[in-house]
Amino acid sequence: MNAYFIHDQRLGISLPSLDKEWEEYSEKEQHEILLEWEKIRGTIPDRIAELEQIINHKQEQLSDENNFTRSCQLNFEIAELASVINDLWIWYRMNQTVSKQVHQ
């Protein structure tokens, strides 16, 4: 299945990497791709929860931080993690219609 997906380091999940139009894949290939995507998609809420825990830890550090430079760094890291969570939710929601196709 690696031929159809590539790991995204930033998001921490594999994303579709299709080199041709969807209709050009055989019905069997489409089914395999959709099933694999469903497995990956199912891990997204857990990945988000993991990132939220990291954010919470960084916010705790931030509340006790007196060094301005370190506070700025923590804020930057929190913002980046929040951006990753946002992107993960987009991928999760964007493909809900794909999920319905798999189960039909």
C-alpha cells in the first residue's frame, strides 16, 4: 500500500499520494486505497489527542516561565502544534464522504 501513500512527517500520518486520476485506478485498486485510507483516518483522533497532551504540557511550562525568549519559543511551538491539529481535522473531515463509500 506504500505505493499509494506517503508519510507526512509534520502530521505524523500517511497521506494519499496518487500519481494518476482516480478513475484510472482499477476498481480493486480503488477499494484497496479506500480501505487503507480508512485505517489511517481512524488514527487521526488519537494523533490529535496526543498533540493536545503535548500542548497542555507546554502551556503548563509557559505558565511558570519567566524567561521572555523561552516564553516566545513555547508560544511558537504551541501555535505550530495547533496548526498540525487543524490540518489533521481538515483531513479527517474532508474525507468523510470517502468513508461512506467504503462502507457501502
